[in-house]
Amino acid sequence: MISTLTEALTERGFDTMTDVQEAVTAPELADADLLVSAQTGSGKTVGFGLAIAGTLLGTDERFGPPALPLALVIAPTRELALQVQRELQWLYAKTGAKVVSCIGGMDPREERRALDRGAHIVVGTPGRLRDHITRGALVMSDLRAVVLDEADEMLDLGFREDLEFMLGEAPEGKRTLLFSATVPPAIVEIAKTYQRDAVRVTTLSRGVQHSDISYQVVKVAASEAEHAIINLLRFHDAPASIVFANTRATVARLTARLSNRGLSVVSLSGELSQDERSHALQALRDGRARVCVATDVAARGIDLPNLDLVIHADLPMNTEALLHRSGRTGRAGRKGVSVLIAPDRAAGKAQRLLKWAKITADWIGPPTAEEILALDEQRLRAAPVWEGDLTEDEARFAAELLSERSPADIAAACLRLYRAGLSAPEDIELAPNPKARPERAAFGPSVWFELSVGQDKRAEARWLLPMLCRAGNLDKASIGRIKVGASTTAVEIAEGAASALIARLGGSGVLEEDITARKLDVAPEEDRTDRRSPRPERPVRDAAVPRARWSDAPDEPRKSAQRREDALAKPRWAEAPKGPERAPPKPRAKDAAKPARAPHRAFAEDRALRSESAEPARKPRHAKSARAEAPQAKTAPRWTGGKPADGKGQRPDSARPARASSEKTEGAGTAPASKLRVGAANVSQPMDRSGAPRKPRIGKPTGGKSTGFKSHKGPYGGKPGGKPGGKPGGSAPPRRKP
């Protein structure tokens, strides 16, 4: 190892290296690409700082003048990037290294100026680093090492495209180190694509996760969750604590609630600016704040000194979030406590999370106010202010105070002053157990009475109890067990109410109507026999004999099929009970054979028209609604429009058959049917039902020849106001009427 780095470690107080630091600094891995998986708090930052030292410095002890970056470290969050920058600064302090940060939320112009002045190591977040690369401010042609810290978290945050872009822009001869708490398939795919024969290094313990962390689950009612958080903070009284929540709204609410209770609290979430987030973390490091309420943005990589307590106000989404949240405590050999707040409805989810993470936790109740006040007294007795010699001013004040006050008053005043700077504990109601039955109090001394009614008269406790209260003037609480027998019923009466019941009964012992009661000298024997009829035993099937199946006997019909055949062979009315002989049911009217229906009128007319026989057509139902039926003459193929061959604008006379008119129609002013030329029907004058010419509608002229279809000009396809037989109007080709 380089001597300058050894001196920095010694000054920092590093006596021995952790497992991951020893693994990545092995001599045989000096030039290899690494895929490292280690749990949080294991010293990964110092580990990859030592691992890339030989790649950056070689045999030198110090760096040369800063120029283009030699190493690039990518972190998922701003806080982790700033922490990595601080760690590398003290580790490479004696080598003259210049470490520059490029993170979101900071001034990009200052970062570009710092890159122009030169740097040895650049630490940043994926989005800001890619922006500098695309703008040409960050040139990676001299890179010797690229480190991806918390690579799995960067993939979860959606930075995969940025990572692949930066790894693709880096030189091919670089050394790539991937550090991740877990190794999902996406990390393995990136390693295969951008690493050269990467060596897998893992220091994850196969036993208990985070042996230095004590896990606890506090089960409370949903309405008491915030009170439990306050009592936990007061109970542990940790120098620094983190309360994790899932949403920014919950962070804001808890911060306001804890601040109102007198706790020194800061918040950390994505809605804060980078300066506000940096100031919050610095307040925890300096001791100006003792509680930090944060989202999962603080769950990765942040190392805070004296952080002894982690509280999960909201249960984490998965086991990885649980491990990373809890990993903020119990770091570098220190002990820590991780507490999960589990409301009554979320207890099952908490149990599953712990099971999947292979963590054993203690299920406890929230600290009570009495326990917290007792701890206050113990901490006051153990406070260091009692030690040391008294000064002259202190001795004088003590003598004057003793002359004015008694020792008891002075001790009580000390306790009140100590508690004045602390938040008062909350009185919490424990979460009820829905499965637990309330314990019934002992009934006490009693006297047994026997009633002259039992199961033979359908006696039940639900009507015997109100009868006893009514007839004996008893209270419900003074009646104990009621045992209903075959012909009698035993009732337990409290000893204090037994005398009043005896006096009420008198000599007759009648309670109500024919029900009598008498006092028993001894309690009835317990009847523990089961009144239910025993269930018949099932025959034991021999395992060696194969089970019979229907397919094994194909000649035998199924029972359902046999029942259907029997039902068809024997009608249901024949199964009536014996008695007066019943006649078979009469056939219903709707089951009788129905006569064939006459064809529809339109169908009959069409059939008559198509028939070549001289059979007269059926008389129409309404003479005015139909024309006389006559056989149609055979015609040539129908004319489809266009200019005829004769060029006179007239279509052939045989293009359309004539319509025959009845005698009644001829008298209406139209030409006789005998004088009409075949195919020369006057379609320019439409007829109504009576056969008379129909008056044209206003606004829609009917002049001109109609071709029997509509076009975009004129209502009937011809030019408005044209002569009969004129050309079709419009330039569009004729369309057949649907």
C-alpha cells in the first residue's frame, strides 16, 4: 500500500481494515475489474479509494498537476456524492489530489470552472455528469478508473441510460469497479457488457443480517403511531436518530409534530434544495439537531456519527429498503437499534418483511410514560455533573441553599429542572388483540336451582334468562351458568340474590305458569358427554386394491343416463301415490298441430307476378294501396345510363318495362294502359297511392329525366327544371341505388 495513504489511515484512527477493504486491496486484484457486493456500513468508500490508488498513482507517492480527470466516481444521490468527496479528500490529502464534485442542485457554472482548472478525481451524480460530458466540460479521454457506488440504487432510480452512456464514452482500457449491496440481473448484464472478465467479490455474511443492529417491532393502534415515535425517541435518548417515512407529506407532518414537542429536529427529502439538505446533515453531525425525519433519499450511503436509533414510521416497501434504512446505524462496529412501527393492520406485512430479509426481531409494546420517567431519574443520577470538586462559588451557593431549603426540596427541584428541557411522554393505549377473548371474572359464591323444564319442552337459555330476571326480580349479573338437561334445567344464582329468589317463590315454588323452581343442596355434576350423534366410521379402503372407475366397466350405463331413460319410459304423472286412479293429463291446446300459415301478401303477389300461368292474382286487401296486377313483358337488358347509340339523348324504348294501370287508374286522368309504349313510363310525374300525379314538393323541382338514382346535383339525378328524357345532371358517375 502507498505510504501516504497509510499515514492518512493511521491519523484517522484505522487500526485494522474491514473485510471488504481487505478483499478489494488484494495484490492479485490490482488491475482487475471488480463486481463487489457488501452490506452497508462496511467501509466501501475507503475500500474503493484504496483499490484504485495503484491504478491512479502507479509507483508515485503524489499526483502531478491537475489536468484531465483520472478517476470518475458515480453515486446515486447528492448526499452520498458529497460524502464520497469528503472521504476521498482526507484519504488522498497527502498525495495532493484534487477532488471535484458535480452534483445536481449546485451551480453548474462553478463546476465547469473547476473542471477547466483541472482535477484528478471527479465525483458526481449521473444526470449532472452526463450534462457536463455532452457539453464538453468533462473530458474522459485520460480516465483510468470508473467506480459505480450503489449501482443497484442507481438502476432503481432510472439512471441506467445515463450509466450506459458514460461507460460507453469512457476509454476501453479503463478499470471498472461496481459496488452494490445487492446484485440483481441488471447489474450482471452491465458487468458483462462494460467490464473485462470482472472478478466477483462478496463479503455478505451468510448468517444474521447486520449483527450489530438490534431489530424491534412495536405494535400499536393506528391512531397511536406518532405517540409511539415520540416515546421511542424519549426512551432511547440517542445522540442522533433518523425517522424514515415514505412520502414527503409525512416527513413535513412529523417534522412539525416533533418540533412542537420541543425536539431538535431537521427534515431531509427531495423537495428541499441542496443547500437545505446539506445544512440538515451538518446539523446532525455537529449535534445541533438530534432527530432527522427523512425519506429514502437518506437511506443509502450516508454515514452520521453517533447515529444509534433508526425508526421506520412507515414500513419500507421491500427488504432492500429495510436493510439500507437500518444500515444507517450499527456502522463500523458500533451498536444500533432499528425499530419498525407496525399498526395493527400492518403487522402481517412487517412479519413478511423480516422473514424475507432473514431478520429476527423482538415484538414489543411502545414505551410507557412510567418507564420513560423512571429512566429520567436514572439518567439524572448518572449524569457527570455530580462528579468533580466544588468551586468556592458552588460551595457558597450550596450552603446558602441548604440554609433556605430542605434537601428534599433541592432534589425535587433538580429533577424538575432536568425534565423541563425534555418532551413530556405520551400516554399510549396498547393495540387490542382481535383474536383474544376477554377474560370473564369469577362468579363468586353461588347457589344452584333446578327448573322443571328441559329439552323435552324446548328450554333454551335465551328465554330462560329473561324469565328468571322477570319472575324472580333478579339482575342479569346475578345469574351464572344455565345448564339445560333432558327434563330439567340447572341455574346458578349468586349467593346474595338467592335468598331474595327463595322469598319470591314462597312455598309453591312457581316461577311462571307451570314452571317451578327448587333449591339444590349440591351443585349438579358436569355433563361432558357429547349430545351429538356419532359420525359413522368410514370403511378403510385397501391401498393394494385399485379404485374402481366407470371406464373400467363400459358395458354398464352411468346412473344419470339410466335415470333419464327411466324418466322417459315412465311419465312423471304415473309416479303419483296410490289412491283414486288418475287419468292422464289432457293435451294442451298449444301442443296441438297448427295449420300451415298463409304466405305473406307481398310474397304471394310476387309469386303471382313471376308465375307464367293465367291464374288470376289474389285481390289486394286495399284497392287504393296497390296497382292492378298484370304480367310484365319481357324486356331487353336494363339501360345503365350514358349516351345512347343513336345520339339523340333518348334511351331505347325497350330499356324499361311499362307499368300497367288498373281501370280505376285510367279514369283518374292518365293515359290508358293500352296506349302506353313499352318502356316509356312517365317517371317524371310520380304517382300517389290513388294513381293521380303527385304534386311536386316546394323547393325541390322534379323536372328533368330521372335515372332512378341520386347524385350530388338534383333530388332525382337529373338537372333541376330539365325536360323529360334529358341528360342526367352532374358529372359524377351514376351509382346504383341501394
